[in-house]
Amino acid sequence: MSDSASTGSAAAANQQTEPMMDMHDASIDDKLAGIVAQTRQDVADGDHKRVEEVLRQRLRDTGIDVTDEQRTALVHEVRGTTPESS
């Protein structure tokens, strides 16, 4: 085998074939922070029900399960409110 053929095989073996993001899984906390930030950008001025609806969909899409209490806390985080002020 020639040097160029073996070099080509070595290069092919080291070739990146998947997106870099697939190589580093984000933690659940990181994913939740991203969902909250994106939801805040998209619907922060929405009412509690609309924000909760968007959060439910995004959590379902990412496969993250949260309790009702956690979801309520996320809604308040998106809206910048506290349970007493909503």
C-alpha cells in the first residue's frame, strides 16, 4: 500500500462525522435554563396560561419531565414573577 493510501485511510478514520453538539450532552439544568431563556424571549409578556402552554410543549419536545410544582416555578421564572404576584 502506498503512503498516500494509508494516509487517506488514517484521515478518514479521524474525520468528524457528527455535529460537535452531539458529542457534549447538556445537563438537564442547562437544558432547562435554555428553555427558560428562549421562552422568555418568545412569550414573556404572555399570561401565565400561555407561558405554561409553551413550556409544556418545549419540555415535551426535549423529553424532560418535571413536576407540577417545578413547572409552575419555571413559569414564574420566565415571567419574572413570584407565585404571590401572579
